[in-house]
Amino acid sequence: MVAAVPRRRRVLLHGRGLFGLLLVGAILLLGLFAPVLTPYGPTEQIPGANLLPASGRHPFGTDEVNRDVLTRALYGIRVDVLVVFVAVPLGALLGTAAGTLAALIRPADVAVQRVFDVILAFPPIILAIGVTAILGAGITPIFVVVVAVEIPYFGRLLRSSILTLRELPFVEAAEAIGASRWWILRRHILPNSAEPLFVQLALSMSIAVFLESAMSFLGIGVRPPEPSLGTIIADAVSDLDTAPMQAVGPLLLVTGFVLGFQLIAQAVGARRRIG
């Protein structure tokens, strides 16, 4: 067991885990330093730059209203950062709270499970359309949909983990000596549930990037002219034959984000199996 500890640490920091971290980190840095990396603003119209092809000055070309597509893509990363690092953790927090409540308080279990069933009954895009019909397009419905989608996944995962761990000898021993239910939860159950929750967190972040891009692509997410990777791709579809980099560039950023989080999730899952 002692020899396994360094190995478990190396799993995340080598191979696909390291590649995933570097990929996500690189894209985050591109979004963070967008004002430094490009001389244009995300909604700035450049005179005489209508539908220019990819070049050294405009690596992703320009769109039909004379805006630099690379600039818009870099600023669009920031929307995904907000969704990934605010909406997903909020959904995880609410989901784990609901899962804990369902596992420890039996009368609440049925009600919580039914709420999970209702949320999961709707495909995310259908749920997104319904939320947008109520709230209107924008960043708010994206947050609401991502939070709602994540709650049942984290809730069911932690509920299952708690119910399984409660049957193990070390938990039964703690109960036998009079330890409180909440002390056992904090001291034994939650630490032993951390790694599967981290796997789900990384997977959820990749799903959130895809969901935000899909909603914006369909016109039910970020409102133009504000930049979003999904809206940039949608705007570029009509010009794919003459200016493919308008769509390919932002699509590569979305793919890199999703792939990076998937690789991190796989690395954490492999670390868990080794442990």
C-alpha cells in the first residue's frame, strides 16, 4: 500500500491526466489573456475586413460584419469558464446535499428520488428550450439548465455511495461506539466518496462546455453580439465553403475543452482503481 501512493499521484500528473490538465490550462490562459493576445475587441468592426480568409493577421478569418473571429473565440472562452467553474460546482453542491438528505433521512428519500426522475426525464436540450421560453435567451438560462442537469447525477452518486459505505465494518464500528450520524458522515463517508465525485465533476465540466455551446448554437444561449463559441460556430455555418476556419477554429477550442476534462476524469478514475 505504501508503494501505491506515489503511483496514484503519478497517474494524474503523467500521460492522459497531464495532457488533459495542460489542454484545459492552455485554453483557460487563452481566455484569460485575450485582451493581451489580440488588438481587437470582441464586438469591434474592422473597416474593409469583410469575410477575410484565415491569415497571419486574422488566424480564424473575419466574419460577415467585419469582426475578427479569433478575438471573438478567445473572449467566448470566458463564457465557458463561468459555466464550468460556477454553474457546475453549484449543481454539484446542491446535488450532494440532496443525495445526503435522501440517504440519511428515509422519509425524504422518495421525494428526492422523484425530483431526480423528473429532471432526468427531460433531455438537456429540451429542458434548455423550456427554460429559455420562460427566462429568455442569455447566460441565466444556461446557468439554470447546467445546475439542474447536474443535481441528479451528483445526488444519486453520493446517495449510492453513502448507502454502500454505511454497511462497511468501520462505519458499523463507529456507530457501535456511539458516534453521531453526522460525525460519521464527515469523518468516514464523505472522504471515501471524494474520488467518484471528482470523476463526476470532471465529466460534468466537459458536458457543461458542450451544453453551453449547443444552446448558443441553437440561439437559446448567449445573445449576439456577445461572443460565445456556440454562436460563433452558428454564424460561420453559412460561410463554411468560403471561410471554413471561422467554424473550425472555435470548434477546435470546444473540442479541446471537452477532451481535456474527459482525460482528467479518466485519469482520476484510473487513480481510484489503483487505490
